[in-house]
Amino acid sequence: MRLSPQAFFTTQLSLLEAEQATEVAETTLLLSAAAPSVLARAGLAITNLSVNSLKTGLGGRTVIELGLDPAYASTNLKNGEKGIASKSEGALPEHGIRTGDIVRVGEMPKGSARKKEVTDLKDKGIEGVVTRIGERAIWVAAGKGSDQGNDEQDVDTLTNSRLWVVKLANDVTYKRMNWALSKLLKTPQEGFTSLQRVLLGLDSPSMPDPSELTQHLAFTNDNLNESQKQAIKFALASPQIALIHGPPGTGKTSTIVELVLQFLKKGERVLVCGPSNISVDNIVERIVASSPATPIVRMGHPARLLPSVLDHSLEVLTRTSEAGAIVKDIREEIDQKIASTKKAKGGKERKTIWQEINAGRSQGKGGFDIIVIDEAGQGLEAGCWVPIVTAAESVKKLVLAGDHLQLPPTVKSSGKQETYKDDAAERLKALELELEKLSLKQTEIKTAKKWDLEYTMFDRLLNEHGEGIKRLLNTQYRMHETIMRFPSDQLYGGKLLAAESVKARLLKDLEYGVEDTEDTRESLVYYDTQGGDFPENNEDTSTPKKSVLLGDSKSNESEAAVIKLHLQKLVAAGVRVEDIAVITPYNAQLAILQGMLREQYPGLELGSVDGFQGREKEAIIVSLVRSNDEREVGFLGEKRRLNVAMTRPKRHLCVVGDSETVGHGSAFLKNWMKFLEEHADLRYPTLDDLY
């Protein structure tokens, strides 16, 4: 059942408010209850820092370079412990802070500080955006938004202190989404644009003229396959909405780039958006490489952009381009006119001046005909409405590109995590009260209460309007055919094809010379740890602080030892460590793997499955962790998470897990275990092999 616009936007606002409250509460709990060393171990802070230098960066912001305090310079020790310096002296410890994160830089509490002193210090310091992360330093631009704020004035107070950097929640995105949804909630049905009516299910989408789907089109990229060409033609011809479904490795970005260039050829103005900065930056890079003369303006905080796209950022262009000089002149003229209103002798003269001011402001305004949203399967629906509302007066078409069969947006307030179940129950009560005020039917209230922020616009439009609004990219250029086969058959209707260039490539074929061994000649290896000798461990999450940091996380030390053994064999055969990644769904297991492998293999990439979406490596080793007598698999049973895990490798996928436990988690997992038994090089490790 579809929701009415009023019920729909009321529900979205309620869900969004709950999600923001959950994120703020989590951050507040961590900052107030957790010691700096605990936050550091959780990857949410870097401790024991000092200021290396202060410089003026892009946009006139003060950029603070922070490195380890010389007294805490050994990284062979845990974060926060003193020790003897080594060859890695000065290297930052492991952490989860990334470029673009909003952080607070402040004075670290002393070990002898009382609780109130610790709390006071946590509220002090300056907020900023991480602009760069190196092995031995982290750079933070003061001020978290487009305005630099008062933080600039406080930088000097940091220079003589021992400091730490703490990751904070970002409220800017929430404000934008709330603004868009609130505006839509106040809009009467007759006020919605043609596109908005289709998106809300008030009108059915018009289908493209069949003749436009078969006409000849001069593509700028000669390497596009037939499914990419058909998706582009479909998006160009669709009057209002088009979905481009891009499974892993199928060239979705190449398709978007070509589509944007084709729109520009037609004289259309295009706005390209995405839920992450990296997705948009990748498109900018590819457009510039394909068509250097294409005029591009990259919106966003410069600290969050790749260095390669900075020359196209609004901040750089307004200082360096001819258009920037014009904008500066217009701004100065507007400022002068605003000042002159104070000297106006009467209302008529004042009105004339304001008309001139508004005319000047309109010179900087523009509209968009087309909106393209990349990674639409990962973006909140509320986020998709922001550009649609912003460009509402001119936009006539929306193109969503993504894969709804990979991981959805990360949502904490849904109640799926044990930590937040009580909060989710309260949210449902509050939502029900809001919906009852609208005098809705109980059936609609029931539907609204089942809504979830993980349910994206891509999902909703596909479910409401059917497969006719979607085109599938069916040729993948990443995986060996055997690695691809299971996700293709189980999730993509068996429609994926492996390109000739990748379908049979193996690790032994790497151009830098790798030995032909029992490991490097196999595309799929499965270490089945069934039998009970490799049991999982439960993290102690009895306190809210630990529960927030680790969730209900699991680990499996013996399974980690199997992974180390396989990694050693790959490296011994000549596979470069930089071409291998080890991933797992559980943060507690990730921590064990880091402790076991990081020092011996400093170039090895270790990460969570969720964090590796959109990435790829020549070889991927996956730790499934779960092994218990109850045969419980927890969130390992989410097939979209497993889809991400099994589609990251190019030439070699190694899976380590207990088939007796995992195979009972769901029909999908049962089928996967059966597939691995039939098609993988099956191995049964013993503890004697490991120790």
C-alpha cells in the first residue's frame, strides 16, 4: 500500500528525527562515559597528539597539522602507552577517522583528572573537518561547514597542549534533509511538480517512445557494452524517471559518465549527486578524463574532495575563474546597495533598491533539467529529496543508479540492533501519535509503522512502478566467472555475464610473476571449520558503553589463525600484500585480525564487509566468524551483506567459516554452503595445522 504524501513525509521526518537522536545519543554517551583510551581502541579517536604546524589552507581556513607527541611516538604499542621508540616512531596508531569526517581537536584529560574535569575538557576544543590523513600526521581544517565560525579564533590555544582528535556526529546533512521534507509536507497536492507527483505515486510514470530506444546514438566511449548502451538510451528517452541497476563490477560509473555527456550534448543542465563524496568525485574525475572541456562545478566542502577534483570545486572557481570575478563584483555591488538602503529617503526608493538587489542575486542563480543520483541503493530517501526540492522549479527528470541488492544505508534507530530496541519502540509510539493526528485509516497507519529508513527511493520506486522503469547492466568486468556464478544465480536472476577479459584470470596470471600453486590456481577456496574446534567468542557487551562501541560483536581466534595461514601461503607464492584484503562482518573479529596480522603485513588491507562496499582487490579472504551449538548467525544472515563480501575479489576468493552453523542461517546461506561444497576447492583445517 502506498502512503499519502502527508503520511509519507510525516513518517520520513519521524524516522529521520529518531535516527539523528540515536546518533547524537551514541556520540554523547561515548564522549561522556568512555575514557580517551577506550575511544581510541574503538577507532573513534586518536590520542596523544601535538600541533606540528598551522597553515592557511583552501578557502582561507586554518589547517592544523597534528602528529604524535614525541613522548608517545612508538606505534609498536597500543594507542596511549609510552614505550621505546622504534623504526616506526611517529606513525599514527590504527583508527577509524577518515578524510571528510567532522572532528573535535582538544586538550586531552590528564590521567589524574577528576570526572568533572574530564567532562569539561571533552566539551572544549575546536571543531573542524579532516582534510588529509598520512602515516605520521592528520590535518584538520578549522570550522565544520562553509562558515569558519569562531573555531578559527581558538586555534592558538592548542599549540602548547597534549591533544586528541575525536570523531563527531554530523548534523549538517540532517538539517538539509529535514528542510526538504518539511517543505514537501507543507506543499498541497496541487503544488507538486510533475516529477514529484510521479515520485509520490500520484501519477504513473510515462514510458519512453520505443523508436528512441532503437535509434542510432553517437557514443563518446567506444568500449561500452550493449547493456550499458541500452541503459543510456532508456534514461535519455524516459520522460520522468529511470533506474539503472548496476551489480558489482558492471561499469555503472562508466555508464553514468556517458549518460551525463549525452545529456550535455542535448543542451540539458545536469546535477549529479551521491550519498558519499567519493562517488561524486569519481564521476568528476572520469568526466574530466573523457571530456576535458566539459564545464564542471564540484559543490562541497573542499576538505571532503579528492585533490584531483579541487580545481573544479566552487571555492577554487570563485577565486580563479572569470566567472568567479563576476560573482565577486556582483557580491560587492549587492553589499553596496544593501548599505544604501539605510540612506533611502522613502519607502518607494527603498523598494527600488531592493528590486535591484534581488535582480543582482538572480544573476547567480541557475536551474537544472536533470538530476542523476549515484549509489542510490545506499542513500537515504530523505537525502534524495534534497536536490529534487532544491531544483524543483526546473528539474524534469530523475535518474537513479545503484544496486538495491547490496548493502542499504546504515541505520541505527531501526531496532535491529539489541542496543536500540527500546528506543525503536518509543519511536513507533511517537510516530503512531503523529499519524493519528492526520485522521488516517488504520491500514495506512499500519503501513507507515512498518517503514524503515533502509527502504530507499530506489527500492520504493521499483516496487511501486515495476521492472519497466529499470535497466540492468549485465556484463561484469571484475570477477572470475566461478566467483560471479553464485551471486548471479541467487540475486540477479542468472543474468550476469563475465567479460572475456576477466572470466578465467587467476592469481598465477598476475603480470608481476606469481608461482603456480594449489592456492594461486584456484579462484574459489573454502576452509570449512565445522566440527566445533573453531568456536566463536562473545564480546562482553553488558554495559551500554561497550555495547555502543562493538554492538553485539563476535570474534573467532582460531578462524583468524586459518586466515593467517592462507595469507602466508599466498604471499609465499609471490602475491603482493597490497593486492590482498581480509574482510569480516564483525568489528570484534576485525580487531583480532589487526592484532594478529598488522605488524607482519603492514601493507595488508583489513576492513569490515560494510566498509568495503564499492571496493575490490585481486584476492579477498572472508572470515564468517559464526560457529556455535545453537547455529545462530545473527546479521550474517543478511544476504545483501554477503553479496558485498563475495563480490569484492577479481581473481581469488577464500572463505573461512563453519558450514554447520552458517548453513542453517537462511535458505540463501544454505544454498551458498552447497555451492561452495560443489564448486570451491574445499579444505578442512585442524588445530594441528595451525599450532
